[in-house]
Amino acid sequence: MTAHLLTGSPVPLALQWLVAVLLFGGVLGAVTLRSRSWRVVATGIACCGFGGTVATWVVAVVQPGAPPYALRVAAPPNGTHSASPVLLTVCGVRPDGSLLPATDPQHYLVVFADGHEIPTVDDWQFTEALAPGRHTIRVELVTPAHHAFNPPAVASVTLTVAPDAPSAGPHPCR
């Protein structure tokens, strides 16, 4: 039954559980009940559960709406010279201007280095090993199902990696 529950779905978890219980409970009732009229009722319940399950899948595939906050690369600053690996800090910017860590169980970051996607991260502070030279790092906020928001929440920073440059330490989101 839990296979029908979609992590990161825009459909509320309680609703997903309800349609899963209707589907499997209805099927169980249709198979085990002796009375024909109760089997018909159980089959109807199972059909409602199946329809609800399909509907939650369809809704989950649809791109989510607006992001809950904008993104900002808090560290390193744009134009910085840094040693590799580069420690990046990505913060969320609420509409009132306050900052918070960009990731949580419902929000991940897709990272691009020089236009090439690198593994998605679920942490707002992470390191990237980069070759010496100039690089552009772009991050995009996504759901755990890797759906991008519409409009997308994107931030980028351009930096130069140099072996003799100082390494940046952790930077808080405040």
C-alpha cells in the first residue's frame, strides 16, 4: 500500500493514504465478503480508490507552482578567488528579506557547474571539487521528486579556482 504514496508530491499525504486504503480495502472486501450486495459496494469503493490513486499520480506529475522563496548563493561571493574544493552556502530568501537554509525535506538543490548538471544535493552547504580556472555555479530549487518550480528559483555565482587562493569557511544564512 505504501508504494502508492508519493514523497514530495503536492497531494497531501493524508489524502494519498485515504485513496490507498479505499483501493486496497475495497479490493479486500470484494474478494472476502459473501453477500453479493456488499461485494458490489466494496467493488465501488475499490474503484473510487483506484480513481483517486490515478488522480494523485497525475497531480504529482504536474509541475509545482511558485517556489516558497527565492535563492541566493551566500558564499562564496561572486567574483571570488577560491581553492578547490569550493564550499558553497545557498540560502532561501523569504519575501520579507529574511534568510533561511535553502534545503529541507521538501526542497532540494540541483547544481550545475559550467552548464553541466552534477548530483542533486539535499544540503544547503556543500563542497564542489573544481579544476583551476573560472567557473559558474548555478543552483535551482526542486521538490524531492526533482520537479522544478514555476517560475524557477535559481541563483548563480561566478568564481575563479586558484591553487594558492584561501579556502572559505562555513557561512550562515542570516
